[in-house]
Amino acid sequence: MSETLEDSRSRCAGFGRSFYVANAMEIFERLAWYGFFTLSSLYMSSGVESGGLGFSDIQRGTIQGIIPFLLYLLPVFTGALGDRYGYRKMFFIAFAIMTPSYYLLGQVSSYGAFFTVLLLVAIGAAIFKPLVVATVSRTTNDQNRGIGFGIFYTMVNVGGFVGPLIAGVIKAISWDWVFTLASAWIAVNFLLLLAYREPVATTPGSSAKNPVSIVTDIARVMKNRPFVIYLLIMAGFWACYNQLFLTLPLYIRDFVDTAPLLETVASFSPNVAGAIASEDGTQVSPEFITAFNFGSILLLQIAVSTWCQSLPALRVLVMGTITVAASFLWIGFGPIWGGLGVVTAVVAFSVGEMLASPKSQEYVAESMPSAQAALFMGYYFLSMALGFLLAGLMSGWGYGTLAKTMGRPDLMWGCFAVLASITAVGLLCYHRQFSIQRQNQDRREETP
């Protein structure tokens, strides 16, 4: 069903129906993903006797590296499916894959079976991700696109904040309920899909890309040496960023005394303290501390973006990366306040993320050839894919070897801080090396 004239007029004035439906679907998809992903390290590493899978840190890190890597890589090819076969149809297929797959994650126990089912979740998410972004793009115009994507990214963080909190509470009942609830979140989107209408392309005559054109675009991007180097440098940032989800929950569980923080909460509200307590009732369950990341973003992102909007993108990007490095050092070498100290570090990390993440994309837009800006922006997320892959491997080795075997989690966090620092230095060197080259290239392009 295509967008009606009434919807089109509504879109000119504000946002059409499909915009709001897409944002609602994004919330429920993020509730499912972050509800699982934030707890995945705990689930995979916990012993079978306590309801977990009992995987080794290397096994856990390998899964958490390869699966998200594929999730962010596949949209290069799945992004054209909506244009070719219709958005509603492909949304339905994505939900049909993810709904049973999330449930089955809680029913399998072997490494191979869990890897396979999680791969199915990633395939469904890789179909969904470009469709929902394209819907937001097609249902906004030049006048409201900025606020439209601002609303969309807020919905991402709403799901990221609420999903782990709810999952953290129900995991006290059973780990199976975490996966059942994730499946239910996705199933809600079948109902929302009934109200979804096929968006009209903003560019008349646009057509889906075929596999040959996709390969041609990839080859063109890979020939741009500065862009490839930038992707590799930013992969270091994303490798550090993901330690908040892959490694920090394990570190809090095994090395941080959060009992004083739990006692403080209990003095204000015993019910809240009971809800956020670990299984033995003596510590704060890690997911409730990492949730401060999404909560901070919801509260502070607009203020942070407003403050730095007039500053050079590269300077803010470096500031954010250094802030992330400093937060890692605080986590590893100075959690003198126990749980409260880690909460402080998570908030500091979040500020670094709020500075760096938006500016990393803005830097692409302002530094790549203007005639091909859209092409390069479309392939920026490859740095995220590489970052996920590196993050999983680093987390598996770092936590298994440095933190657990050697008993030196401070060295592990120190290594992560060094990588973030190297990334910041790399960005400065990159900017200095290629800025003059880009200016000369732009002048040649502007010359008739």
C-alpha cells in the first residue's frame, strides 16, 4: 500500500504516518537487542548451574566479535532489498526471522547452536536496520530532516535504556524470560506493520541498486585511500566503545564491590534495591550500572551537541576519544568509590561518546569529496563493523588472560585506554596529513 495524498501533504507539514510507525518499530527492536546484548556477556560466561552457557572468554569474545561484525556488514547488501521488493514485505521477513530466533537463543546450549541462532538474529536485524533508516529519510524533507533523525536516534536510546532495565529485572526469574521477552518485543512490530504504509521515494525515478552497482561502489570507496585509513582509525574507537557492553558487566560482577551503592539505594527505597540486586542480594547487578550510559545520553545529548555544534568536528572527535580513554583508566586504576566510582566512569564515558560519535560522521561529510559525500557516508558504518570484530576478540583475550588468569584487570583497562589514545593521536595525524591534500582536491573539482 503506497502513501496517500493526505499522507504526502501531512509529510510536507510535519511527518507522515510511516515516520511514527518506523520510530515505534525501532524502539521495540532496540528493546529486544539491547535487552539481550547488554546481558550477553553475563549469560554466556555464567555457569550452567546458574542458568548460563558456561562458555570460555575466548568463545564469548569470538561470538561477540563475529556476529555484530556481520550485522553491520550485511546492510551493504540488504539495504537494496526494500527498494526492490517493498519495505513492508521486507519488514515482515525481518520480524519473521527475529521473533523465533530470539526465543530460540534461550533454548539452545551448545556453542555451535547458539552461534547459529544468533547469526539468524543478526540477519534479521541487518534486513531491518537499513529499512527503518530509509523510511525516516523518505518521510522527511530538507526542512525537517534534522529533527526527524534527532527523534529517531532518541528512540534508539530509549530502547537502549529501557531494554536492559526490564531484562535485568526479569532475569532474576529466569534467563529464559529474557529471550522470551525479546521475542515478544519483536512480535509487537507485526501489529505496528499493519499501520505502516510504503513511503514514496524522495528522488523521483530512483531505483534499487543491483549487486553489480554495489560492488562497483565498494571498489570506488576502497580506492579512496584517506577514507580507508579513516575507517581503520575509527575502528579503534568503536572497539573501545563496545567494551562498555562486552567487558564492563563482567568486570563489575567479578571485581567491583557495589554493596555500598546497593545499601545507599536501599536506604531510600528497599523495593528498588531489591529489583536491582544481584542473585545473592549483596551487589548491584551490572546491567543497572551500564544503563547509566543510555540514561546519560537521553538527558545530555542535546546539551552536548548544542555546546559543540560550532566547534571543528576533528577537535571534538579527539576530545571525545580522549575522554573515553580517561574513563577506562578510572575504571581500571581508580574505582575507589566502588559502584559509585564505576557509575561516574560510565557517565564520563557517555560524555566522550556523545562528543565523538556524532562528530565522527560529520567529519566524513566535511572531509570527503563533496560530489560523493552520500556514497562515503553510506559506507562509514564499516568502521563500526570492524570495531565490533576487534572489540569481541580484545574482550575475550583481555578478560580471559589479563583480568582472570593474571588477576590484573587494571592492565586490561589500561590496554583499552592505550588503544583509545592511539586512536586520538591517529586522528590528529590523519587530519594533518590529508587536510592539505583534500583542500587541493576540492579546488581542482571546483575549477571549470
